[in-house]
Amino acid sequence: MSMLSLMHGMHGMHGMHGAGSGSAADGSDLAGLQSSTQAIVHAAGLEPIAAANVHDLLPDEPANMKRWAPEIRALLLQNGFIKQLGWSFDKASLQGTVTWGGTAIWQAKRPSNQTLAAQAGLVRNYVDQRADRSREILSQLGSFAAYFGIILGLNGPRNAKTFELLATVQSLAGEATMMPKHMFACRRPDEVDTRIMPLIQTPGHGAFPSAHATQAFAMAEVLAALVRANPLHFPDAEGRIKLLYRQAHRIAVNRTAAGVHFPMDSWAGAILGVQIGRILVGMMTGAGSLRASQMFDPNAAEDEDFFFTDFESRYLTAAKARSVVVDPLFGWLWAECQTEFGGLRPGAEG
């Protein structure tokens, strides 16, 4: 999901258009607004505004985020995230690297032609799951925040900022995959094996790594941190956290069932997604969750499927982590989300 798509999606969250947009919330047209205001404006007087009475906003303050439109907040957050992200590709070793603040956070080897052929066989094995997964696959072409929201009981009006956070995470994680996709330049499954016949149109960019896997696992990582930061909000918090990661895995596998991703794409994307999620949590909280980079080599096990238990044991277990410097604008959004997870405290009546 691109930042542009995020901006368009958020535009509807304004709640009320300004008078300059051509219509008011109650249906009045622009001409009516103009004739009405011009008829009464004289009552405000003709005296100049006293400079002493003007109180402007404090400059460069995170609190100003509340005043900006959601799509503007998205652009500001994008700037804070992207400026520390870097990419490189070594053509001799066919190895790509994603960096954060100049330090490698993700590394992968380019799949060989032999690996592509072996992985195509795995994709064909998923064709019989399309009947069960087709509605999920189609509904996850754009935003899939609702698939996480249902696990946490999120409600649009009550959890508006949490949904805004999810949209931001999905957009930023997706952007983080575009340069690696370009560098690795891997064909999609149906370009390797015509028998795959994808359920949906093949996307117009490379397969490796999977953006859906990156986005889904980044979203799961951020929501897991949000749940852990509010331990008394849910009586079954750890169970919900497990479901968040399971949901991320299913979203990733749905892309293989659809015929547009190899399992190795999901492996690479999920690894990157967990790291991106930890970076974003760090930018919001300062928590030390970003791990050292681990090399992913799809050629080491060319016919390996993407199973959750394997991924969990290798990449979701505890490990030494380093902290990420808090970004005040991300911190503002995190604080806003925190207010939506008040919950009841022991002894409180509800």
C-alpha cells in the first residue's frame, strides 16, 4: 500500500470538509456560504486586529500533529522513517542489504534459477486452497488492518488513531520493500510456471521479498507492543498476541495461494517486517527491540515452505536487541493510541 493510497484512504477521515471545498457538511453550496458571510461580516467591525491579541501555535511541537489532516501526518511520519532507511546490492555475491541509520538490519541472497523452479512446485501445491481463501485474498489487496482489528476488538470511532497507526505501518513497511524488489528483480511464480495461473492479476513489481508479508508482520509487531504496553486492558493479552502473528502469517501465505508469491518471498518479507515493526516501536517508545541482521539465503533450502512454527523459532524468539531513538512525531501517535487502550484497573467497576 503506497503512501499516496494511504493519503487517499485517510482523506475520508476528516469528518467535515472546509467551506473552501465547495460544500459544507449540511449540504450548503459555496455560493450560499459566500452570500451569507458577506452579508453579515460587517458586524465584526472595521478595526485592525491587535497584534497583542494574536497567539500563534508553538513551532516544531509534536502537539501540533493533532491539528494536521491525517494525510499530512502520514507524510511527516514518512519523512522521519525513510530518511534513515538505506539499501545496497552487491552484484558479485548477489546479496542485498537494508540498513537503518547506516547499520544493516536485513540481508538476503538472490534466489537462483534452480530455487525459483523448486519454489514454483510449492506454489502449485497451494492452488487447491484458493476456494477457501479467495475472499480473504481479494479483500487483502489493499488495506488489511481489519484482519488485525478483529483480534483486538478495535472499533473505528473508538480506535481511530490505532487504525491510523496501522495504515501508517502498512504504508511504510510496503515502501521499505520496493527498492529490494527492484534490486533482486525476481520473477513472479506465473512467469516461471504457466500452470500456476494466479487468482489475481500479477503485481507490476518483483516478487522477492513479499510486501504483504513485510507489512503484515510489521503490523503484528507494532500491535503486540501496544498490547504489552497496556497489560491490564485485555484479560487474555498473550493469546491475542499469538493470534496477531498467526494472522500475519496467514495474510502472507494467502499471497502464495493466490499464485503471486513464492514461500521464500514470505520468508524474506516476514523477516524484514519484524525488523521494520521493531524500528517503528522504537521510534514511538525508545524500546530496545531491533535485532542484529540475519542473512536469509533461500538457496540453502530451495524447497522450503513458509510454516509459522519454523519462522517463530528462528525469528520471534528472544534475542539481544539495541534501542532506537524516539522520534517525537511517532511518539505523539503512540501516545494517542495509548489513550484508546485505557481498560479497567483492578477494583474498577464497569
